[in-house]
Amino acid sequence: MALYALGDLHLSFQADKTMDVFGRVWRHHERKIEYALVGTKGFTFEGPFYLNRRGEIIGWDEEREAHARKLVARETERLRDSFDQAEKAGFRKFIMFLHYPPTSILEETSPFTEIAKEYGAEAVVYSHCHGESRFGDSIRGDFQGIRYMLVSGDYLNFRPALVME
């Protein structure tokens, strides 16, 4: 059985938010997709920092940081509960899926990478990083024995990536 992933396709055309600002690859991106995709956005966290166009941190918001810490605590609890339930059901092999990257641009590790390591996830698959300047915002490739995969639509040019065969 092969498993492929492709994420964060921004197919909601009812909102007045064009993705074209992230590059030409987004022009008529819906025409590149051959399958109907369903899912949920899930956890929302943009970080307590502000970036300029070059990706440099130019400000910090302590109120947003406090809110972000609450969200991370909630989501790590939910993730840990999911792993625990899977283990109780007899599963021992894991691939972890996240909408948002497992780390911020300020982190090498995070509660999410620690959970992946603790439960022995073989891979962590995530999306949300759009535009070439953001593709390197989090871990890609092998890190601490785990394969990290960015599967944002524009990063993959809207072609699903092979997660496992």
C-alpha cells in the first residue's frame, strides 16, 4: 500500500484571498488537482512574532505569545491522546500529520518534535509554508531519526509526495 500526501491547497474560493501573492505556481492552481480532497484546517497558530518581507523578525507580541502557548499545550495534549489511543488499539508504527510546521523559524525542536520522537514516528508530514521564501521555515528531511516532509501544494507543485510504499 502506498501513501501519498498533498496539503494546504486553499480551495476555498468564496473568500477574497488570492494565493497568487506566493508566486506564479498558484495561478489557476485548482486546475492542477485531479482528486476531490476533504479535511479540516485544525490548529491555528501564526506565531507571536512579526516578519518583514525578507523573513526577518521585526517585532514580538507578548499577548499573542501567551495565546500561542495555550494553543500549543492544547494541541500537544490532543496529539499525545491520539498516540495513546492508537497504542491501546495495538498500533506500533506511526506517521504524524500536522497542518502547521512542527517547529517555528525560531526553534530546532518543539513539543511536536519531542512527541514524534517519544512515540517513534517514522515521519512527520506537514504543510502551511507557502512561497519559496517560507519553504525552509521548519525541518525538512531526516532529523533525529524521523523523516520530516513539507507537503504544501505550491512546494510540491501540486503533485502528491510519496510518504511510504
